Amino acid sequence: MKTVITGAAGLLGWHLQCHLSVLDGWKDTVVALNREAFNDDAVLEAALANADVVVHLAGINRADDAVLEEGNIALAERLVAALDRVGAEPHLLYSNTIHKTWDNAYGRGKAGADRVFRAWSEVKGSRYSDLVLPHVFGEGGRPFYNSAVFTFCQQIVEGESLSINAGGMLELLHAQDICSRIVEAVERKQTGELRLKGRAISAAEVAGKLAAMHASYTGHVVPDLRDSFDLQLFNTLRSFLYPAHYPCDLTLHTDNRGSLFEAVKADNGGQAFLSTTKPGITRGNHFHFGKVERFLVIRGEAIIRLRRLFSDEVTEFRVSGDAPVYIDMPTLHTHSITNVGEGELMTLFWSHEIFDPEAPDTYFLPVVQDQEN
């Protein structure tokens, strides 16, 4: 099933690429269009030819009023014109907003784009889904642009005063939950207006949660993550801490009896295990959508490598059992650990949840393309 994503370089576009990359029937036929590709007639038409699904995430969120209103409509008109030129009639899904009923430039522009798509689908007799989204958050967002959540995260990490709209309310929905709903709409052939529901919460409460999580985590205590919404907020916060926050030093207490350090402190337990790795061998090469996973070398020498999904940039941390540190793997980053010493490597791994073989949240992907487990 050929799926085209417009606005693929944006927050939701990147998350959708990550989401589809592990789904059978989807992962091998995704065409991701960034702004430059969308504005190139030849590239756009080649992408749309024989498309089964088009998810239109491209949009203008911050601009002068005229650009906000006319620009979003123009994007929709460009897309349907290109579909007509190549004779494609896919299931079209549009990333709309709860603000579409507001009488302002942004609301009128988003509503106008919806009218363009509805008219096109009625003429063609093709499926069209108007996805009405609340406030979107998740890893990889931009402060002072996408959501107040990202602004809070940035300000907390930088030690700045929070910009809180007293009495302001948010309806928050994580990007991966939206991606799941997109797949469901296609597979169930759902059309028309699809209003996605999020968590209703005040801006002050969100800021308070994030600040408390940051205080706990930077004090080497992982907060309680049993609520899935809290886990999503925590992973969003951690995305602002990476990579500067790591590696995290641990205090090594040594006397004539030996040494001791505290490896993990968490408010809700989790699971820990030890592994040994022979020289030259690499473990890992996988990523997680939600799992918090800690690497802590307690004997030997290793290099921990990480790569953000759909990026070529690899970050490396050299670690040693002689100076214990931990690195918590950011979500949606594939990661590995390689024994680069002459002796056996011993590593403590910890996860915030007990491993469930029915839902492992672990997906194989080499950090370096010629490197395997």
C-alpha cells in the first residue's frame, strides 16, 4: 500500500514515519515529502502516482494572517491539482485542528483547506477523512511553536521561568496516538470528520508535572510512570535533555571492603538484568516507542551509539566500568553497545517496565548500517 506523507519533516510527519516503519503492509511503501519536495512539481507528481493513501500534514502554523489563511488553502489546492494530473484517487486524510471553527486567520485557513478536500473527494468519489486534532505533543517538538508542552520543557531544562497562561486549558494528545488513529481510519475505511480526543488538563498542571519530573530525574530518581500519559510527558521532557544531560555520573563509594554505587532509583520499580559481552561484540541495535531503558557498564570498556530515526547522525558515548555512569536511551532513537575492551564487558540494563513478550516495544534497526547484533 503506497502511502504519501506531506509535511514529513514536521513533528507529526516524523512521528508517522516512525510509526509506519514497523507495520507490515505499510513500512516498505512510504513516500515522505518535505516542504522542498512538495513544492517540486515533478517530485510531487511522482510521489502521488498510484498512491493508495495520502496523509496531508503540511501546513502553516505561524505567519502573518494573510499567509495563514490563504497559505493553507493554497497547499490543499496544490495537492488536489497534482492528484488530478496523475489520475490518483487515494484515501486522503487531512490533519485539521479543533481551531477550524474559530473566526481567525488560522481557523479560516484550516477550514478552507477542508472544503477543498471535501469538494475534491465528492467529485472523485474517493475516501476523505478530516482528522480534527487537539493539542499535539511528543518527542521532537519545537518550543514556542508547536505546543506549550515543548515551551515548558525547554524552559525547565534551561532553568528559566515558565511562561504559563493562568487558567489556560489544554487538550493533549501524543503524536503516536494520532498515528495509530490514522492507521485505524485507513484500515477501517473511516471517512468524514473524525474528532480525536486528548487529555483535558490545565497548562499549570502540565507545567507542574514536568517540573516535578525534571526535579526527580535530575536527582537520579525516575518518577512514577505507570500512567501512560505521564510516560509520554516524561519521554517528551527527556527528548529535551538529550544528549547534553548524558552520561550521568554516579557516586562510587570505596573503602577497604570494595566499592558501591546506586544504579537505579525509581518510584515504580521496573526490571533490571545483567549481561556479559565478549570483545568486539555489539548488543542492541533496536529502538523503543515508549520504554525507558538504562545502560550502565559495571566492568570493561564500551561505546554506546545512538541514532535518531530517519537521521544519519550517530552520537557516541565512551563508557567504562572504572567510572560508572548511566545513559538512558531516548525513545525513537536506535541504540547499541559495543565491547571495545580486551576483556569481558558486563552491563546492567534497566527498564521502567517488566518485559512483556506479547508487547515488547523493541524494534530491530542497526545504528550503523553495516553493524548487526
